[in-house]
Amino acid sequence: GAVVSQHPSWVICKSGTSVKIECRSLDFQATTMFWYRQFPKQSLMLMATSNEGSKATYEQGVEKDKFLINHASLTLSTLTVTSAHPEDSSFYICSATPGGLASNEQFFGPGTRLTVL
Amino acid sequence: QKEVEQDPGPLSVPEGAIVSLNCTYSNSAFQYFMWYRQYSRKGPELLMYTYSSGNKEDGRFTAQVDKSSKYISLFIRDSQPSDSATYLCAMSRNQGGKLIFGQGTELSVKP
């Protein structure tokens, strides 16, 4: 089956620093990758959709200058949380959709837990 | 009003019970319906995927979609302790489109 990895799995940082999270599709090419945020006991909220080689599309209310997304290749997308603050502490999950398949399936990564002190 | 409503539970059942999980939605444009299972501190994994109204069965799992009532269900037969997880419904308007998730129902199956 299709596998998506994320790195790191957890990170603790000081307020004001920037954190980069990587999302990789290990055995397929992902034309589209999605970034979600999930607070405890709550659902996944889509932050942005990224297509390889083009700018990400952000959901309403998500600051594009704070959450920088780069989808430089068909197997890698990165999310950088700039000048992180405690309210950015959350579980960040990416997903990827294989290109060329008539399927709606998104394959999810294991998530990255960010704690900002 | 949220686009997708799901009872967060928690729901606790004995091993072997039949579990019924449900979601309601307000947007009649949704055509693709999914159920995901998420273990603690892990990413969601796809359990069932259905298009439009109808039933779909896979082993102990059955998904039902009633578009006229804007209501979807997931049934788990002969539930096992390993089924203990959070179950999220999700839906979208078109293939490859944005997924809207329910809040998730936390299920605990007691041995």
C-alpha cells in the first residue's frame, strides 16, 4: 500500500523560532499533498492544499506567511511554521494523493506533534 | 452549523458487540463518503470509501450512505479490543477534492 512518512514525529521549540516539518510519499508520486492541523479531541482541519511546482492554496483563516508550504518534488512537501507561538502547538498531519488514479483516497502520514514553549 | 456533525462519544462496548457510528451532514453536494480510523497519536487510515447512496461491506465493517437523509453510518460487527480507536467520517464533493471531516467518535471495546 501507499506509504506517507513525516519527519520529525515530534518537536519541542521555543516561542519565536521556526520549525520545518517534512512529508514524503515513499512509494508513489504525489501530485497533490494536503496539510491538516488537529487539536486534542477535535477533528482534522485542512490548512492548505499543495500541488507540485505551484503555490499552495490556503484555507480561509490560515496565515500563508506564517505557515509556509513548499512542494518542490513529487515525493516531498514541507510545512514551515515561522515564528511559532504556544497557540501553534498542535498535531500536524499531511496526506498525499497519487496522481493518475481515479480515486479520492488520501494517504495520511503519521503526524507531527509540535509543542511550542 | 458545522457541515458535518458526529457524536464525539466516548462510546464503550463489550467485546463482540455490534457498533454503530453515525454522521449527519448539511451539504447535499457531497458525493464521496469515507470512514477513517485513527489510533492515538497516529495519522488516520482509510477504512471504507463509498460513492453516493448505498451499502458497502468489507469483512466486519459495513458502510451505509443515505443521501436523502444526509446520513451515513459505519457498522462494526463482532467488535474487538483492537478496534478501540477514534473513527472519523469524511466527505467531499468531487474526486480528489477537499475532505471535510467529522469531529470523530472515540470507541473503546472492552475485553
